[in-house]
Amino acid sequence: MLNTTGVEIMLSSDSSIDEEVLRNVKVIITTFEGTVPYDRGFGINPDVLDMPVNEAQSFYTIECITKIRKYEPRALVESIDFTSDLDGTLYPKVVISIEFE
């Protein structure tokens, strides 16, 4: 099982715009698809919650990269690592950097 409330997001630098991007990324990857009324595609597909651990890691990684690129193009996903507890619950750690166009 994936724990989206325990998601850790790291930035590579500090500035006021970084805080805005960080907030936006956190909202994107802690919201489930289908819960935003006028944009049902916003957020992570909730099917990840019922997947086996290895499949959930791959699926969540793809979802994060795809959705962050779509909804917050200033953020670039550098890495996504997972830790787990004895119950098998996954805790993602998403590392992003800021990309300006």
C-alpha cells in the first residue's frame, strides 16, 4: 500500500518561487484523480493503492513524472525513492529541481 500523506518532497535550492512550486507539486501528488470537479484528470491515479509493491513503485513514479510535467512544468523530477515499514506501506520521497523556460 502507498501512503500519499507521508510523501516527502525535496528541493535542490531555496527561494520564494521554489516555495510556490513545492506547494503545487505537493498538491498534485497528494490529490487523487477524479476528485477535482473541473479537471478529473488532475492528481495521481488511485489504482496505485491496490497494486503490489513493485508495480505500485513503477506506476507511482510514472504518474508523478507525467502529472508534474503537465500541471507544474517549472518542476523537474530528479528522483523518486521509496521506503517502507514492516506492514509493507510505501513512503515516497520525491526530489525535484526548478526548471525555467
